[in-house]
Amino acid sequence: MLPHTFETARLLLRPVTVVDVDAIFDSYAQDELVARYLIWRPHRRRSETQAYVERCIATPSEVERTYMLVGREDNVVRGAFALRRRAPHRLDCGYVLARRWWRHGLMTEVLTEIAAWALRQASSLAAGRGPGCALNRPTWSPVKGSSARVSTIRSGIVADSGGSRPRIRDDVAR
């Protein structure tokens, strides 16, 4: 099962609820620039956002969970993050940020926390302590007993779970 929440220094990632419809619609769902590179078109009506939220809530949390990115200090919605478990050993994700929050390093912060959680799952598996691996098997291998090393070039995540937090790098070859 995917975690109920994640926390970073500045954000709380919590499951989306019907109360979020107005904040989603008003802050980013109707913004054409935000939706430009996403798989959905900007919402023209709140009912579209309502339908999206209802689909997110109806999806079993073992398969996918959509988190709202909210400020820990002000509780303002900054965007959303979907974490999907495609198989017991494979995760993928998608995210959207309101334009106001671009270039603040928020997704680096979020992806660092998500990667650290995934690596803890992989380390548990490598040590024989966990039910399943959260990483795609070809991307990790046991190193020195229970440590797992990940180097995912495409996403820019370079990490070593042996006590350190993952680093998100923008300079990794794509």
C-alpha cells in the first residue's frame, strides 16, 4: 500500500479530497500554460475538476494515490502528485504545479522524499525484511548487504540508500 501522507520541509502531501475541487480549479486546472505538457486539457468547468477528484478518490490506494501538495505553514494548495504502483516492484508518478509555485524547488523536494521512501522499501526487500520492492528491479541491486543503490538516468535521481538521502540532479545526461 502507498503511504497515506508524505512530509517535506515545506510541504505536506495528503490524499486529495472533494474539498480540494475549488482550489484545484482556481489555482491550476484551468491554466493553459500549466496543462501545456500534461496529458489533460485545461478544465473549462468546475464539474470537470469534480469528476477528476472523484476518479482519484475512487482509485484503490494500493494501485495509485493522488496527493495534494499543500504548504505546511499556510495550507495553500500548490499542486498535485500522483504515485502509481504499476507492479509490486515498479512505481511511476506524475505531478502538476500551479504556475505561481514554479521555480521554487518544490518538485525536487517532493521527489527527494518519494525516492527516499522507495529506497527504504528496496532496502527492506534486499535485507529480506519487506513484502515487495518499490523500484523497478533492473534499476537497483543489493550493495553491501541491505543497502540498495539506484541510478536512474532518465529521472535524474542518483541515490544511495545506505544512510543518505537521494540527490536529485539536473545535470544527469538524458
